Amino acid sequence: MVAPMVAAISDPFLAAEESNTWLFGVACVLFGSIVGTTGKQLIRSSEIQKQNNNVRKGKMMFATGLALNVIINPICDLAGYSFAPAAVIAPLTGMDIVWNTLVAPWTLNEELTPRRLGSAAIIFVAATVSVFFRQQEDVTWTVAYIREVFLTWTTLVYCLCYGIWFLVNSCIWMKRPPGSALRGFSLGATAGSLAGNMWCTKIVAEEMSRCIGGDCAAWADGITWVILGMAMFFAIANVKYMARGMQQYEALFMVTVFQGSNIVSNSISAIVVLGEMDGAPWWKIVGYFSCIVAMTASMVLLATGERSRRLNGRTAENETNSENAVLRSQTSDGQSPVECRAI
């Protein structure tokens, strides 16, 4: 039992060492995570600036943050998948959470509660550990293999389930009142799950890498262009929901939900669409799904914590308003606030 687990831990890094360019891919992903975190925080800061009547500055920060997340970050991810094995890149996708957790209390003056810190830590650790349970297979992405992966009933079922998930979020949960924790969770989870459909990006990256090497046959087939269009859609469509969430909710909440949903969506699509766990031993499957369950549970824990914080904040605000109303009423009867308290 120990020997297979040790081999599983070493396999991803041995595979990475076979390429002279994997360090460049890792560097691209790390840089992309910093760029993505910066962009999200700029979007959040833009809303704060607008609330402080710095509208022009807020618009500039919003446009810059949007550009970083729509243009630079996807390019870095694409480069990462082109030059480094997915097993090596997978743990790095959670670095956004680390950067944001470290700097948001300072840059945005947000409160890092124990539940927020715990949820971020669980997601990052689970994402890192999950790589040790991944099944390592050498796949040649020919046109025939792309069709075999893309035009299957499992991919159809995945797309159908994802469509239902998207409709539940957009038609039900996002209709909750502004400030609702469930609405915030829905915005972050929708954006993250859209961005997490990296199976399209993986296929495109593989074919771009092969074309650079001189084999561009796949780009003569329409199926490759369809997948490229889907990759671009997922990369762009998530920004709308992410931007709305970052404007309405604190970054320590939104980034954790967004990135956690991103990793979960990436993991599930890798299993269902790409079949990366096909033929894996039972302990790998159990371990991998345990990591997915841990990440999902931590996001639910975070959302319930945000709901409690908002309810407590609303209760304190109501109590303050009630006390002020009583004082105003008593003052209008000819009594001073000091006299009222004395009575």
C-alpha cells in the first residue's frame, strides 16, 4: 500500500523532469495567479473608491482589474498547460487563495476570521494533496482522440448537469436579496465553475504545443476550433459573475469561493470528460474524491459563516437604530439624552 502511494507522489515530478520547459510553465501559472489576485482586488477596490465618491479612480481600477483577469491571466494559464504537466500545475491553481488571504487584510482592510482562514487553508491543502492521487497517463491528442473524448455520452451528461447547475444559480440563488450570503456564494461558485472548465484549455494547449512542434493537423479539423471557442467562452463568461461578486462582497469570501469552485470544477471535468481516473486503483479514486468533498465542505462552511456574520451585523445595526430612535423620541418630548439615560 505504501509503495504505490510513494510512486504516485513521485510520478508527477518525474514526468515534469522529462521536459526542459516545465519550469517555464510553472512560472507562467504562478505569475498568472499573482496577476489574477491583483485583478480581483482591483475590482473590489474599485467599488470601495466609488462608495467614497472617487468615481473616476474606481472606473480606472475596475478596467485594469478586468483586463488582468480577461487577458493576462488566461494567457498565463494557457502557457502553463502548454509547457508543464497538468499534475504539476494542479496544486498551483490554489495559490490565488494564498496570495489573497495574505494581503487582503492589509490592502482592503478586511477581517481575517478563523473560519475564513480555515476554509482557505483546507481548499489549498486539499488541492495540493489531490495531485498525489491523480492517474498519470501519456495521451497523444490526435483528432481521433479528441473526437473520442468530446463526442461521448459522459461528456454529454456532464454538459447537461452543468447546464442545470448554471440555471439553478442564475435563476434561483442569484435572485436572493443583495448582501445575502447565498447570493454571494452563488456568484462566486458560478464564476469559479465556469473558469474551472479547463478541459477545453488543456486540449487547446496540447494542440498548440504540437503545432509549435510541427504537427498542425488537428487545426485542419473543425472540432478543434469548436473546443477553442468553448475555451474562450469559459475564460470570458466567468468574469461577469466574478466582477459582480467582487463588487458586492469582500475578497476574503469571494476569492475563496471562486477559486475553490474553480478547482472542484476542474477536478470533476478531468474525471468525467477527460477520463483521467479511468483504470485508477480504488485508493486513488477514494483519495481524489475525498479531496473534492473536503473542498466543497469548506466552501459551505465559509458560506454559513458569512451568513452568521451578516445576521449578527444586521442585528447590531438594528439595535443601534432602535436605540437612536428611542433617544430621538425622548429628546423631542423635551428631555435631553443624558436625562433619558438617568431616568
